[in-house]
Amino acid sequence: MAKIGVFVCHCGENIAAKVDCTKLKAAMESHPGVSIATEYKYFCSDPGQESIKKAIVEQGLTGVIVAACSPRMHEATFRKACAAAGLNPYLCEIANIREQCSWVHSDGDEATEKAIEITRSLVEKVKRNNELQPILVPVTKRALVIGGGIAGIQAALDIANAGGEVVLVEREASLGGHMAQLSETFPTLDCSQCIMTPRMVEAAQHPNIRLLTYAEIEKVEGFIGNFHVRVKMKARYVDMQACTGCGDCIQKCPQKKISGEFDCGLANRPAIYTPFAQAVPNKPVIDSRHCTYFKNGKCKVCVKVCQTNAINFDMQDEYLDLEIGAIVVATGFQIQDTSLYGEYGYGRYPDVVTGLQFERLASASGPTGGRIARPSDGKEPETVVFIQCAGSRDPSKGVSYCSKICCMYTAKHAMLYAHKNHHGTSRVFYMDIRAAGKGYDEFTRRAIEEDGAGYIRGRVSKLWQENGKLMVRGVDTLLGKPVEVPADMVVLATAMVPQPDAKEFAKTLGIGCDEYGFFNEAHMKLRPVETATAGIFLAGACQSPKDIPDSVAQASAAASKVLALFSREKLEREPIIAMNNEATCSGCWGCVLACPYNAIEKKDITDRAGNLIRRVASVNPGLCQGCGTCVTFCRSNSIDLAGFTEKQIFAAVMGL
Amino acid sequence: MSEVFEPKIVAFVCTYCTYAGADLAGTSRLKYPSNVRIVRLPCTGRISPMFILKALQKGADGVLVSGCHPGDCHFDHGNYHARRRWTVFNSLLQFAGVPEERVKFSWISAAEGIKFAELIREITEDIRKIGPFEEYHKLIAETGSAAPL
């Protein structure tokens, strides 16, 4: 005989203001099978939970209904309380009378009537709930970090330093990401290379880190603790073992006029190249799209000059299958294609550059050796105009979000320019100065007060060339007047956007992303580094625009989540999985077709002599995720879903 | 003026998208008619046509099935199975003479609280217009197949 306890929560006034909780309680008291119904202001509070525990013990309850907020909110809380009182947690259900009742209906009587029906339905369901035991699955203590920028490197090092095994996958030929491209970093003006390259070396040499560069993730299957990942090792055409990184091939390659990606098109590179001089690993790859040999079958200069016979034109893409326990996604960002802003003349005038190009010009390792020079004629500009929000905060043409880092790097650019060219003038067109961060506002003030950056509040409407100058027309909204600045160089603070293949990659990983392609966290405030898919974590600008300190902090947070996972030998999983009745299964394999996870296997039933009698479906509890699609597919009603059985759902419908 | 008919509508929704969307409607304090009762399931793939029939048999005047948008299923493709199943089942309902408005299928994501509230307003209004599902209730009474609890 069922003994159900119904606990009606007022949630302060959130529920009680609309739903007549006393009436709901009374209705439940008289419902068959209910042995106790009580109401309380906050059942989620400590005394509230205690009263539930007390009732379970004193009344010997066989099921608990808490009529309160959404189960997405406090199901775990109340199930834990039940378990503490000795009741199997899966005998507890939550009736959602807040989000789906008191908050959405204006009429008190209607809301009360609905609350009664919702609660009754769940009472009927819980009567048919079964005791379930969590499933234990082993954890593969190896993490995969995708992306070798600062976030990926930080996460990999943190995990590796704590003793975890890490596979670090980078799609380019070298670690480093965008941070390696930067000149100096705000707000301290540290040289980016100086703080970044030692980290790159540390990651590459760490005994616990296996570094795979020039590699991409092809496929991700499995689940938390037990992912199966296929990595595509793109053909480098250079044998990594044999190559010593001497660089002779790079020197001698006759194909030298390829626009260099690392220098954002400001310098050329040969067909066999390392992305930059401090690359890790410092071994070249051959760009087969531009290599003369790949194009017309002749050349092989690199083969001739290589002393160690490391060049191999027959190399093919290879695939590597890895067993992984947890994944950190740190795939970073791209900058928006600014040519969509015709009025700024990007692409039309060579001296209109992006912020990232300016970084390369200001960088000691850049194409000009750190001299800020115009791409068109190599002269030092006397006036530089910076245009902020060139794409950000512009829902009509660009993106509606704030790219977060541009106010700071523009101030930094103005500063670097002032330090390198003492007689120059800089003008910054801005919408607002957003300098929230430790030492950030002081930094922008310094740019204005000490380094003479002239800030003009307003947007730029047009840019054209006149007498060798770039004429920038905008408006100074503080003066309420149009302004025209003749400039020698214009720098656009372009928007940060997700990687172009981010949406597709989200599907490969089985995680969510927003309308732009930034990956979704499980909870914006309380679970900012986890994704909705257990075992996959986020770090850096792939989740939202971030500066270096934020990326590093998030990477360390993701690493700590991975380490918490690795601290356990076995993982507990929700036992909401399909179960098959082998006695009635006809072996039609409809469930096999339906299952999104290949969790249903064909099992042989044999007699004692080992002769095959028949074959039936068998659910692999490690793979089953509990969607229940197979249940609906089953022709013989043999498969059912624990926690959501046919009986339970029919009862819930009948209870309405 | 005659009293407004208040239909009873049962909604079978998946927990990851539409249930979360309904929660969002709640946290956003959007108002919608109180006629809908939600039955939460892990995925629309779990929703059997039998559930829909059972709800109608119990006295529902309308049924809503709603889950994640195509391509967004938490379980990869459970909602595609649901969609195919619904297409076939719907044509059977049409054949049996069940008005289209009675059984609705929709996609509502966890971010679409507004859409959820609008949909509930819409289907409630639609079913109000066509009135109680008397044909079916009469049939059940005649055949004595009223569902026991």
C-alpha cells in the first residue's frame, strides 16, 4: 500500500500569493494513497528539508511529492534529502506549481485548480516509481584540450601539473593562438611573446602532455568519463622525428610570395614554413595549396637541401583514436571581416588596418621589427585615427554584443604609438569607454592624460583618400559638431567573432552554441565553464569575447572541473536508462534503429549446450542516455525507460 | 452571454527544451491561460501516440506535443523520430476525423519562453472555438471503454 507524503511549499509568497496552498494540501490529504500532506514557507530551507526527512521516517513513506518550483531547480536538493532519510531518491518527484502555475496565471482559483491537478498527476506517477540505483561507470583519466592558445595551454598545464594526462590538440602548425600575435598586453604592457612563449615550451615539454599540432577533431562519441575521440593528423609533409628545425628548407623555398596568416597579410611566407620564428614545435609544414611541387610536380628544392631527409611528399592525413575522460574546448575566436564596412575603406586603402594588424606592426617580432609603419609606403604615420566598435555593438550590420577587449587595446595602441613616435598625433573615435577590470580604467586615463590620445565621442560615417591623406569624417557628439581628421593611418577595432566553423563544431561535440556561434555554458552565472553535456568544459573566447586574464581564469576553472572528475575512480550516473524484457523481446531491432547512441546490442540467448535459441536486444547501461526513443519504437512493449515507464506516464495522465 | 468554454489541454514535452522554455515563461512572469497541464518526459522521442490517445480518452479536449527544434535535440535525433511518428499518427487522426486543432505539434527551445506563452494562448483559443471533444467522449461512454485509473 502506497504511503505518499505531499509537501506543499509556499516559496515565500511566490506560490502562496496565487495558489491556495491550504486548499491544495486538503485536496491531497483526501487523495487515495496519500498519508500525509503538509505546507511550509520554504521546504528547500534546512528546517524544511528536516521536516520532510522526519515525515519519511515517522510515517514510513513510500514516496514523496514536493509541490514547489521547477524540478530543474530543486529536484536534486529534495532527492538528496530523501536519500538522507533512507528513502530511495528516485521515489521523490517535484510538482512544478511555481514556474508553470503561480507565476504564469493571474486568477487564483484557476491556479489552485491547476496546482491540484499537477500535484495529483505526480502523486499517481510516484506511486508507480521504482527504486533505482545509480549506475557506476569507470573514468578514463585522460583529458583532451582542444585549442592551443593561451586558454588551452593554461588548462593543459593545470591538469598536467596536478598529475593528469592531457592530449593537447591544435589545428595550426604551432601553439600560441592569437596571444602569440600580440605586441604588448594591457594593462601592464608586458611583451606578449615574453610571457607566452615560455608557456608554449612548458606545455610542449611537459611529460604529462601529448601535443598534437596541425591536427583537428574529426569525431567525438561516448559520454563523460568515456569519450572516444578521433583526431585527424593533417599531413605536414615533414617527418617530425627526422626534422631538426634547422630552417634551410624555409630559406631556400622558391615560392616566397604567399600572404602570411600569422602577420595578417602584412608579410609573405614561403610554401614550407613555420607560422612564426618562435613556433612550438619549431618544425615546418608544407602548404600543399601553394607548393610548386604539389601544383606542377616539379621543384623539390626542400628535398635537396634537407640534410636529414625529413621531407616526404607522399605523407597522407592520419587518424588517431583516443580514449578520453573529459574535454576542455578552447577553440578561441576570429576577428570579423571588416570589409563589410565599406565606409571605413578596409581592403580599399592599404593604410586602413585592423587592430590585429596593428599588433603585428607594433610587435618586435613583426614584419617591421616593431616600427609602426604604413603598409603602403613604409613611412611612419604622423596622425593615426582609431575607430572603435568597428563591428561590435552594431545590430544592423555587425554584431550586437560588445567585444569587450577593444576599448583596452585601442588605448594600448594609442600608447604604443605615442611611445614609438613622440611627435605623432592619435585620435580615437569611441562610443563609450568600457574599461572595467583591475587597473583598466587607470590605463585608459594614462593613454589620454600622459600619452596624449585625443578621444572623440562619436561614430565615423565616411573615410576617403585626398592628397595622400586618409580623410576621416565623423561626429563629435559632445560638441554636437561634425569633425574631419586627416590621417596617415586608420586602425579599426574589429569585432571578435566565433571561429567560422564553430556552429558545426558544436554539433561534432554535442554541445550548444548561441546565435553567433559562441559555445553555451550550462548556467550563465553558476556553471560558467561547464556545458550542458557532462564532461565537456569551456575555456576562453570560444564561449564569449574575453581578454587574457579572463581566458586564463576560465581555463584554470575548467581544469579544476576536470581534476574534480578525475579524482574519482567511478562516476555515478542517473539510472534513467532503458531496460529490456528479454522474455518478450522478439528481436525486431526497431530499437537499434531508433537509438541515437548505438547503446543497444544484439545478445545471443543459448541453451545449456550452447546452441543459439534466439537473439534479443540488450541495453548497454554505460552508453544509454535515457531518451526513451526505443521504448516508443518497441513493437512488443519489451523495452521500458526507468523513471519514465509506460505505467508511470499513463498514471500521470490519468491523474490529471 | 454564455460562459466561456475552458478546455482541458494536456501537453507532452521534453525536459531539455520545451519544459525549460515553459520554466522561462514562468521566470519571465508571462501570463497565459491555465488550461494546459504539462507531462514532462526526457525527450519527444519517448512520446508514444498511446499517450495522446490516453489523454483524449481521459477527457482532454486537446493535446500538445512539443520538443527541441530539429537539430537541437539533447539526445541528438530523438525529435526526428518524434516528428516522423507524429506525421504518420496525424494522418491517422485526420482519417479518423479528429479535427486538426485538437492535436498540435511544435518546437520550442529553452530560450523561447515568449513563444511558449503565445502558443498556449493560441491553442487554447483554437480549442475554445471548436468546443469540447464531445464526439470522442460520447464514443467512450457508448463503448464503455472509459479508462480506469
